[in-house]
Amino acid sequence: MVNCDPTNGLQIVEEFLSRIIEGDVMASSPMPLSLARARIMPRIQPNSLFDHLDREQVAHTPWVNDTSIVYVIDLPRMTISITLEQVIRWGLTIDEVEAQARQNLSSYASSVEVKLVESTEGGRVAILSVQDGYDAARLLMQSLHGRLAPKLHGDFYVAAPARDVFLAISQGPGDFIDRVQGRVDRDFKRLPYPITNELFVVTQDGIAGTVRAA
């Protein structure tokens, strides 16, 4: 974050440390399900997350493109990761947590506006940008294909190189896809909270991963 905004580096670091302390305090007093249910949200994270965290302790669902869906409690100044211990304490399963997170995301995102851009090559990009920490997670919206397929002429790709980036991309032409992939590669390397430089394929039947060659 400091690399992206060096002039505000001190403020960024101080805010980061403040939220770590607040998060530790909140995590030591687990929130009851009655208060947490409406605040459970999903995030897409790279599996490299587990290089630093114990996979067996993190509430998550393995996903495509070497990523996982993790679950957090969304609070006004921070998010708190949900542990498997917390899920057990609530008497829920991971599937139930995922269903609640997706439901909350859909409710939260129902009014998000989509900006449509048409390229000179003939391709189209639909941009969702709220900068609320859940832009990439909107890939998980159940209504995504129905909402964007008419604008993008059928099944489409989604790029989520970082937490605050969501680009839905028409499937062609090739020069257009190559140019967008170049931007995705750059964003993946430079932006905070990177996820993946691989594209996701969004179809009526669901979401799949795709290699660059696709």
C-alpha cells in the first residue's frame, strides 16, 4: 500500500498497526452468531496465504485458479478472519458459512453500478469498482452471469488481479484479450492484496479457472 501511495506512508502504517491491535482485541472476544451472521462476507485469496497461516485453522473453501474463498466478519474499521474454531463454536458447517457469506454479498452488492467500456478492437469490459474491499469478491455473486452476459455477448472472463479490482471481459477478439491480460499481469505485480493474474471463466453453469492460453 505504501508503494502505491508513498506520500501517505506514515499514515498508512500507523492505521495498519492500529487496526491490528483492534483486531486482536476483537478476536479475543468472539462475536455471537446472532450479531455476526449479517456481517459474514467472502474474500478470494491466493493459496499462498497458507504459506503463512495454518490451513487447518482458517475457515475456507478451496476454489479455482489456485485460490480459496475465505470468510471474514466485516466491521466498520476492519475485517476479522473467521477460524474453524469459531465456526464450530457457532454450530455451523463451512457450507453454511459460505451460503451466508454469498447471501450477504448479494444483498450488499445489489445496487452496485457497472461501467461498460468498448475497446477499439471490438471487445467489451464491464468494471465494478466500489473500493470497499469486496470488488474482486463480487465474482462470487450468484446473479453475475445473468447481469453481465447480455452486456458482454454471452459467457465472459473475469480478471481479479487484486482485492480491489474486478474486470468482466468479453471472450474476444484475441488482440483485445492479450492487451487486457497485459494490464492484469501489471496490476497483479504492483497492487496491494494480489490474488491471481489468471482469468476466470463465467458461464451460466458456474465459474471455472482458465489458463492464459484460453
